[in-house]
Amino acid sequence: MERLLKVAQDLPLDHNSTHQYDIQITKLEEQVERAQDMKIHLIENLNEGIITPEDYKELNAIYDKKIKDSRLAIQNVKEERDGLKGIPLESEWLSTFKKHSTIKKLDRIILAELIDFIEVHKNKGLTIHFKYADWFNKMGDISFTNAGFPEPKKMNDYMEQNGVKLVTITEPFFTTECVNYKELLSGKMLCKDNKGKIRLWRDWWCLGDKEGALFNPLAKKAPSFMAEKYSAMLEDGIDGFWTDLGEPENAPDDIKVGKYALIDFHNYYNYYWTKALYDGMKSVHPDKRLFIMSRSGYTGIAKFNVSVWSGDVAVSWPSLENQIAYGLNAGLSGLAYWGSDVGGFTPEKTNPELFVRWYQFGAFTPVFRAHGTDSREPWIFTDRETEIVSKYIRARTALLPYVYSTARQTMSGIPMMRPMFYESSSVPQEYMESQYMFGDFILVAPVYRQLAAEKEKTVYLPDGNWYEFSSMKKIKAEGGTAVTVPLTLDDIPVYIKEGAVIPAEKDDALYVLLVPADGVKNSFVLYNDDGESEQYKDGAYSEIELSLDGFNVTAKRSGNADFLGDDLILAVPASVKTGSGWTLRGNFKTKKVSVSEMENGFSL
């Protein structure tokens, strides 16, 4: 334990988990209240002769000190918490649907496979915004050495023309035969053993090579090495970096990372590997908004523009159920950009019902990304499953303005995927891991049981009125109530809060769904920027604060850039009474209104 504490004291880690600081503050405030209560009891005991004046003086001094120390601790924790808020904003395309394919056979015609993949999505009317791919020949090449990618620049041009971003995998392992091994060896960037020799061993990642070694992220030249190699990736058209196996997976215990034994450094490894990548890239590309998807990490890693996921999860119903708690806890720990392997990672085969349920859940998580050891494309089962999955992908695409604006909120420490106590403190404990809020206004209750075993689901709706996401049917929940929902494969229970202000997009038009009611007030800040640079930190963004007060909506602009136009299409549930000029469209009424018209208030 002393050894681990020394490592923790040595390593300069910044923590983004503001929620954990809030918990500390609450506990300290409770200590102050208890000490104050005890001081009152002391006076009562003194007056009743239960304790002597001497005992009272001694005990009262103890409680005075406890109050003083606790208040000082509260001040220190608040200062530390406030200084750590500010998770950086991820690239806009992270908020959309992604498909990840692991290319297992390095000799196949991978470029043709990628083109076919994109064309099938287009033909089915589905939007995909980025794709992951394995791209190298030998572990540690960190370049397009795989013969399946003969012309990476042309491939990337094709992907960009079709609105698809490319994210490629890298690992912290380098085989002795990879193109970078000699440079790493001479630059003293490989981990050694207890005897000071490069620690070589053979594992599955050697991919036919004899052996390899682990990268040392603490090495002096580590950031510059990362800058050179990953900058070349950007020049090849790669848009983001997937850092895998950074636990580091299966590494021998006798490895030393710098002066630290790996057995002690294990939990910190991915943090410092990511830091070396981030620091190196920022030294060369200061205005590039990086995207790093990491399989592991440590508290505070989010400040390096890191997205995490729950790892190589099992294809099973219990595994799907567990994802809810994983996502909520990740958000509370400062890791706002979390996702899971939609469809499950392993084994290769999944089943249609589980597959659909995972896609339905994934559409309402911060990062919506399908991945598995076998195909997880939306069309792998019958037309029915394909249509259901496609419907949820389209819903996620339509919600991009809401999702990206919600992502902006994470900069103040608020997670995107929120436990129900964010909405109401009266929600019973048994619902805390079976449902959640996605942003300010959308309640999601994933289905993680087979229909054969569970044909209905109980959902708790906090006080107020709610609207079913799929039908816009109004449900009253005065004082908060549990509702029993009959289940079908077509949908999961999703609800929109009365008073909601939800921006969305369709056919290049910007919509705002409003759910008005007498006496209900709410607001939402619609946000946009260029989606890829760091200039938003200097004010290059647009915001429109939309405030709903009963049946009146007001708009207020801010920011010094023009990323949001003046035209909006307002939408309200069809059942809501409105004035003239509204058009009935299915479950909604719509009306085109300019932001300028709403600046002084607009009556619905």
C-alpha cells in the first residue's frame, strides 16, 4: 500500500470528476451540521446537570475544532472542484452513428470492402458518420502498411465526399520487426525489466512476428514520437485515433515504466499514453480538436478529448443490462463521452431481438457505435429488424443538434447520460439503474429482457406530464408515478418531458420541438460551432437560448460567429392547442418562424 501511495503522490493527475467532489462537499457539510447539533445537546446536558462545566468546555472545544476543520476542507474541495470543471468539447461528428469493423484478414481487399460498406448505407437511406478500421501490417507500424489500402489518400477523399470520418487503431505494443522498432530502441522509448533490459515477450498481438515490447509513455521523447507518427496519420486523412489495449493487456508484471513497476503503474498507464499523444499532437496542431477513443483510462483523462467505452462486452442480455450502470457511472466520473459495443462484442453471433434492443439503447447514449467480432451492420437480420434499427439510427441523426448542444453542457461538469436523481430526488432507488435522462428532457428506459420472459416494463415518471417519444401521447404523472408499459420489439419506453425544448434537424432544416403547458417554464441553449477546431474556446461559436414560458417562446442569441441561421421550424405535439398558421404533420404541428421574430417573445 505504501508503494502505491508513493506512485499516486509522484504522478501529477488532474481529475475531472466534479460529481465526486460534490459528494465530498455534501459529506463535509453533514459533518458540520452534526457537530452543531452536538453543541446544542451539550448545552442541554450542561443545564440538566448531566455533564460538568469542565466536561462541557472540553467537548465544546472538540466540536468547535471539527466545525472549523470541516469548513476549511469544504472551501479547499470547492476550489479544487471549480478549477477542474471544463471537459473539452468533442468533434461534432462524434454525436452521430458510427460503425466499427475489425478487419481480421490482412490479405483481403479491404478498400473495396469499405467502399461497398458506405454504398450499402447510402442505398438504405442511413447516415453513418465515421468508421473504424484496422490498417497496418505489423503491430507498431502506425501507418498504412496493410496491402489492403494501396491508396489511402484516394480512399479518404472518397470517404470525406460521403461524409464519413475515418478512425484507425493503434496499440502500445511494438514488435521487433515493425517499422518503428529501431527508432524506439535508440530513443529509449521502450519499457525495460527489473534488470534494465528491454522486456520482450510474445503475445497474440505479435501477429506472426517473434516478439515485441511495450511503449514507455513517460520517456522524454514520447510526445515528439507520437506527434510525428500521428501527424502523418492526419496527413493520410485519418480523422481520429483509437487507442486500444492500453491497460496494457497481458503485460508481464516484471515490466518497469520508467522508474515505476508496472504492477503499481498499471492503472495510470493509459492516462500517460494518452497524455503523450495529446501533448505531442497539440505541439504541432494546436487548433486541431482531437478525437481519441480509449479502451481504458483514469480519472481526468477526459481533458485529452477522450471517449471511452465499456470494453469487449459479452453478447448477452445481462451484459446489455449492465451497460446502463456503466454509462451512468462513467458520466458521474467525468467521462462524458461514453458508449458500448452496440450488438455486443463477443462471441461472433448475436440474436435478432438482443441486436435490436442494443441499437435502441445505443441511440440514446453519448457515443452510438456498433462493434463486434462479427458483422453488426443494421441489415444483418430480416427486413423487420433492419427497419426498426434504421428508425433509431434516423432518430439519432435527427437529434444531432440536441445531442451536440447537450455535449456542450459537459464543459461545466454535467454528464450527457444522467441518473434519475438529476431530474428528481423522489425517484425510488429501484429505478436508478433501469432508466435515465438523456440530456435535459428525454427519459430512456432500455429493455434488457427477452419478450418471451417479460412482456411489460415498469417505468417511473417524475412529477409532471410526459409524452411518449414514438406517439406523442400525453401521460399524466402528478406527484410522480410508476407506469406499466406493454412491450413490443418496435420500441423501447422513451418519454419527453413537458416543457421540453428539443432542437432537431431533418432535410437540412432546423426544427425545435416545444412541449408547452400553462405554468411550465424551461429553457435550452442551442449550440453550434465549426465542429472540428479549437476556436470555440475563443468565442467562435453560436448559441440561441430558447426559453419556453407557458405558450410563449423567446430566443436570445450569443457568441461571435455565425453557425446558426435565422430560420427555425417550430413543432409542438398535435394535441396542443395553438394559434393560426400551423401545419399538421403526423403527431406534430409545425410552423416556420425566424429567430428574430422570437427575440421579443412569440406566442404559440
